[in-house]
Amino acid sequence: MGRRKAKVDDNQSEIVDALRKAGCSVTITSGQADGFPDIVVGFRDINYLIEIKDGSKVPSKRKLTPDQVKWHKRWNGKAHVVKNVTEAFKVVGLMK
């Protein structure tokens, strides 16, 4: 059974580029299955799991998919959902 290609939000490359320019290491994981977050970010010896949603879309189009909801409920750690660079910077502590 083949996997469908992961749907990538339009703002993902902007957020990834900004985080990298700010000194973060970023691994794109949006191709993983079962609702795993889109990126893993390393900054100042801390790892962040981040799901990216497109903030330019209407709220109903920014909801977590059923697989993402299940993954977040099962995860016994912290994961974040961001809609733009500012929110991503806040998650990793680059902005307050």
C-alpha cells in the first residue's frame, strides 16, 4: 500500500528559513506518517516539535487533521502549533 505525498503548508519554507537564519537547526518531518509534526527544531540544546498551519487560511482550514489530533493526544511531551514566523520564534524563545 503506497503512502500519499504529505501536504505541505504554503508558509512552511518561510518559517523553516527564518528559524535556520536565526541559528536553529531544523529537520523537516512533514513526510512522516500518523500525524507527526511538520518540523523538529533544535535550539540552545532543546528540541521542539512543531506543526505548521497556514495562518492566511480561514480557521476551518487550519484545524489539525484527524491523524494529527490522535498523535497529539497520544504524545506524552510538548508539541506546538504555529501559524507564522513570529509564533515559531516565540516557541523557541527568540521572541517574547
